Amino acid sequence: MGFPEDLTSALTGASVYQLREWRNKGLLIPEVRRLRPPLYSFRDLVAVRAVVFLRSQVSLQRIGKAFKALKELDLTDHPSRYAFGVHDKDISVETADGDIIDLIGKKGQHNLFRLDQIFRPFENFKGNEVVDFEHPRPNLELNHGRLGGWPTITGTRVPYQNVANLLTGGDYSVKDIEAFYPSVSVDAVDDAVSFHEQVKSLREPMPA
């Protein structure tokens, strides 16, 4: 399943502009190429979120050098497969064999960022909070084994936007939604609508 730019932005903390800039610079290109508009894979989301996490501590220029060094060292797995670390503005990577490689700086002690840390909420370099990756709202969750990781109501296979579209369309009430989806609570409806509104706010207006 592919994730559009607005949903990718909401889940990773990268703006739509940044996503486009990083694609143009070759820093992070979606796995499935040549799609217009572009769609990101679940692994792409993890990689983008890792870059946003790194960007909160070091410059984009240094991140670009680090990713270039990955290719020069023949570390060509998807970026989501690696654990990155930062020490005094230098970036390191842990390979699948457990080796720690300094990508652009001096050897030293690097604090590696594990997925569980990157998945938790954090502030990006602009000071804006990035949502919890696995639970962007208390009653929403991302489970890679369910609908390809698409955000659903927690414990169900109900996509968040299905619920939000019913309510925001104006034709249905919360009670109607309870009839359609008995497993969806009122709080879950509120969370679905809240996240839906966040995603919508990240979309660029269509040209006139």
C-alpha cells in the first residue's frame, strides 16, 4: 500500500516541501518510482522519519554526506534497515553485522537511534512535535501487518478516513457511525476526525 505525500508528512514530521526537496536531491526517493503523484512505502515512512529525527540534531548537508557515504561504502540496503547515531554533529551507522561505521566524522562514541526511539514523539528541527508513529492518536494505530500499515482504528481493520469521511461529510452522525462500525468508540471517532483534519491541512491547494 502506498502513502500519499500529505499522510507521509503527518506521520513523519517532514513537510510536503521537504519531501519534494529530498526527492529532487536524491536523498530519499520512494521505493516505487515514476508514480505521479508519488506514493511512499511503509519502509519509506520509517526512513523519512529517521531523517527527520537526524535533522533535529544535525544539518541536512551533513545528512546528505552521510547518505552519500552509505553508497560509497556499498551499504545499499533501504535506509530503514540501518540504525543511525549522532555524536558532536557527526553521523554513524550500524550495519546488519553489528559494525559501527563513522560516515562523515571522527571516531567516537555514538548514541544509536533505535526504531522504538524514532517511533516515539519528538520535536523536529523547527520545534514542532512529530506524532507517535505507531499511535498518531490514542485510538489510531499503524500495524505493518494490517492493511500495509495504513492508519486504522485501534484493534480494528477500519481505516481512519472511512470514519472521518462519514462524519465530516455532514450526512451521518456519531450514532450512525456506531451502527456502521460497532467496534468504533466515540473517542475513536474524535481521533479519526482530528487526524483527518491534520492530514488535510498539509495538502497543497489545487491550482486554479
